[in-house]
Amino acid sequence: MDAPIGEGYADPYAKVHWSTDGAAVLLPDTFLPLDAPDAREKQERMDRPCITAVQIKSGTASCVTRLKSDEEVRKSFAASGPGSLKDARFEPSNNKRVVITYAYRHAPNIATVQYQQQSDGSWTSKTARGFPQPSTAPIEIRVQQGLNEPPVLSAVERSRARQSVFWDPNPQLQNINLGAAAVFRWSDASGGPLVGGLVKPPDYSSGRRYPLVIQTHGFPEWRFLTSGAFTSASAARELAASGIVVLQTPDCAGMVTPGEAACNVAAYESAVKQLVADGLVDSERVGIVGFSRTCYYVMAALTGGGLRFAAATINDGVNFGYFQYLVAADLSGDALAKEAEAMIGTAPFGNGLQKWLKLSPEFNMDRVTTPLRIEAVGPFSVLFMWEPYAALSYLKKPVDLIVLQDGTHPLTNPAQRLISQAGNVDWFRFWLQGYEDPDQAKTEQYRRWEQLCDLQVSQNPNQPAFCVRTKAH
């Protein structure tokens, strides 16, 4: 294309799509070259990227539609309005027609728009204003759910404004006390508003201070809150059922700058400060979970934040360490390495290494005073997650490495989810409550953790410890 991609305009998982006959390819997020026929078109090409259709034989590229940035989407639409691009593809056997899918913000809906290429090469949408008109069908089928309402399939009869549930896939949940989840609002250090989800134990008692586990990587407030925003390592309702308050936090808007981690760490710290002030949480018994990108935020919090965590977990994600930078060579066109350079501010060579020594968590593992559980998914993930494990192991600090077989990101295999989620319930209960499951199958696990507890106490004699010291079995 001789033009850059438009990072920040489309879902990062939106894929390039080939036409059925292989004669055309659809690029979901790219700028067009500046060889425009007039100044106005050239300026438009500079301003924003397109969903671009490329004819392979001729090499011609045409803009199906220009994209809005996430910030523009937030300003342009109401809370339930269409959001950013999720997917774009040719219709089967027709490379002159494109179907584009948008996600709604804060709602489980999507909007699809069809575009048809005209004889002059331009594209026009087949729906007014570029978005679908409300359906006129007498009955609408929809998934109904809420923070405390498990999803059910409902039929809405428009003429009578009547709604009925015709399939509940999880009727057993009606007989289980899941505890209460609620929207929790607080402010960051600068006074900016933040919104997360707070899950309290089923037997919550006002005035009692509870342990807290912070789960990261987003808060979809319209969705039934079960494990968390993702399935890997998060277990919100299970932790709450064990007497632990859980806060599901949003992420700061993607900056890809050295300030991204600091923004998220500040949000965690301000949330804990508010919950402690409200009398809900014991500030000495706070844990945190990182997955994928938020592994970096968690590591930044453990090595440079102002809050001491009593336990932490990271699962299959980036930490922007030196070894991970090297392991990612040639991966997806060095995409991760380039992102690491943007997050730290430079490459880790020559004078740039000084910045890495300061900002990369893996160069500051000596500052960690928190027991860390590391979960890797498959052999490559072991390499990817190796640096923090190796560093803490050399430093004789409490660290546990759990290796799962090859799986998905996030985890979908039920057995792997059980290992990750149930394992983290055990992990946080051990460090925050001093509790060990009496299940004999877990004896070896607790024997290992008790030794880690001894390390924690010996290295941090002035810190309160709630874990179980080594005992006879």
C-alpha cells in the first residue's frame, strides 16, 4: 500500500479478508497513498484511514468507508450507540459488495452495514446514515443479561411490548446465592471518573473489612459478571463466595506510550484508597490479577507502584522485559518489539538501555515484595513468561510457575479454565486469608506454597503475613 496502518481505529483483532475468488483483498484499517488527484482528497487521506478494497491484478485500491478513531466514536454516539469497527469482509462470491460489522458501546449488540461498489469505483452504503434502521419485524429475539442476571434468550413482541424468556441455558443458577455485583465509581488522582464492577461475598456484612482482589482488563457493565472480563486467571464470583471482595477494573485508553502503565497503576491505587476509606477493604490484604496486556500493568505496580500487594497473578501476557523483547524477534513483523519500544520510549540498546533499566519491570524485580503466580499456556508462553519467574527465583522471592498445555488466549478449554481459575482461588485464599483447602489432592501444592510463605516472611519481616508457615504433613 505504501501507507501505514491506522492503529487505534479498528479492533486489533479485525483481520484482512480475501474475496472468494482470490482476486481482491480487504484491508480493515489502512491509510491510502498520498498520490491523490486533488488537494481535498489528499487531505482526507492524511486525516484518517479507510477500510480499503484492493484489486490484486490491477493493484488499484479504493476506500470503502473512512474510519473514526475510538475517541471520535465516544464523542459521536450515545452510550448505547455504535462503536468501533469489529470486522469487514467481502460477501461470498462477490468482491463488489462488503459487509462491515460494528460493535455497540456498553451493549451486547452489533450493527452491520453493507456497501456496494459503483461503476466509477466508489462505494455507497445500502443503509441510511450508514447504520441499520430499527427492525420492523413483529418479534425480536435478543439475549437478555445484566451484572447479576445470567443471560437468557428472550422474544419481544413489539405490538404488545411484551417479553418472554423461551430458553434459560443455566436454570441451576436460580438456586445459588451468587452474591451481589454492582457498578463502583471512583476518581483517579486527577479527579477523572472511573467505573468498575464490585462483587461482594454472598454473606457480606456491612462494617467488616474484607480482603480484595483487583481483576484487570476491562469492565463490560452490561454483561453478567461471572469470572471477569476474560476467563484466564479471573474468578470473581468464586472468590466472592470465599469471602473476598473483587473489583473488576477498566483499562486506561490505549496510549502505547511510557505513561500507559502509570495511568493504570494509579487507577488501582485510587480504587483501593476509596474502598479502604469506605470501610469495605483491609488495605493489608489486597491481591491483583493481570492477563495479556495487563500483565505489564501488574508488573509495573509490583516494581514501582505505591501500593503493597499481598499476592498477585499474571497469565500469558506481555511484560516488556528484555528477554521477552528478544524472544519476540520476527514475530508478526516485530510488532511486539516495536510496541515495547513505544511503551518504554526507545530500543534497549546503547543509551536507550538506561530507559529500560528504569521503566522495564524486569530490570527492577529486586523491588518486588509480593508473592507472584505466573501462568503460561504452551511452550512459547513459557519462554514469554520466563523472565519474571527466573528473576524472582534467583532472588529467592516467592514465585510459582504454572504451565498449561497449548490452549487459547483467553482460555476456553474447561479443564484449563478449572486449573487457572480454581488455582487462583486457592492462591489468593492462601495469601489473603491463610486458608488451605483440605482436599488431599492439593497437599503438594500447599506444601510448596508454605515454603514460599517462609521465604516471604524471612525477606519481609516487617510486613504482615496471612499465609500458612511450613507445617508437618
